[in-house]
Amino acid sequence: MPFVTEEIWQQLPKPSVSPQSIMITLYPNADPRLVDEDVERRMQLAIDCAVAVRAVRAEYNVPPSQNLAVRARVGDAARREALGSLSWVVERSSRSTLSFVDEAADEKHAAKVILGGDVELVIPLAGLIDLAAERARLLKEAGKAEKEIETIGKKLANQGFVDKAPAEVVEKERARLADEQARVVRLRQAAEVLA
């Protein structure tokens, strides 16, 4: 990589007083005058939506070849306009088609994601996946996570382990327990969507 980077740098236009190599040039400094908080907020909204759609795709094992139809309800008019202007970012980065609705109806077999309180994404899953098989997989994963919770719980209930293990190891186990508990809730909720 350093050789490729150097070659690219050599091809870029630069002032004649620039050093002869990228290795000895000054690191570029950010110019605070170029920071635009509004643009960053707008882009963050698009990124959050794309990440949420991709998370639903991963959670339900929707094949990458499938295009997801995403219906967005955005309460704030300015945020709706911002997301509308950047909908192409969401669509391209999550392989989806984004449409806006005034009311997000409760739809059977559809994943729902709420972002920042006023943005709600509804993603219908019927016809994209085998609902029964996917529900069975999610429930099986939830069962495995519950067994892991039981194992970690026994370890943490053992006073000898808690007293003898280093504090960071005990804390790591407590964090694992919390993660697994959250995972069970998420998996069971995901399976419920497919019921």
C-alpha cells in the first residue's frame, strides 16, 4: 500500500513547494470553516436508515439478490425532505426501494424499525423468505442464547468464581450476559413478526 499511495500522490497536482514524497509532507488539517452541521445531520439520517435496512436483511436472512420495499413514515417535514433528497444513498447501500407514507400501518409479516422517534421504517418480508423456516431458525437461535444465559448465570452465581477471577473477567462475563439477554429479546421479537 505505501507504494501505491506514493504513486497516487505523485500524480496529484500540488504546489511546487511541496515535498518530493508523501512520507515527508505535512498531514492535512481539517478546516473548521468547511464543516456543515446540517449536511452532516442529513447524511447521518440516510446512513441510519441504510444501516437499519441492512440489519433487517441480515436478521431475517433475506438474500442479497432480493430488493426490499421500504416504506418510511417521517413525522418531521424537514427530516422527510432531507431523507427524500438522499433516498438514493439508502437505496443503493441497502439494495432497497424507499417510498414515503403518511401513516405506517401495522402489517403482518413486516419488520418495523423506529429511528430517532419520528422515523419509522416498515419492511414487508412475505414473499422474500420462507417465513416458517426463518421463524424456526430464529427460535432455535433464541434457544441457544438462553442456554448460554443459563451457563453464564451459573458462572456468575458461583461465589468462588466471582471472588477469585480478576475484576475485568467478571465484568466481561456480566457484559456477555447482558448481550445474550438482549439477543434473546431481539430474536424472539423477530420471530414474532413472522408468526
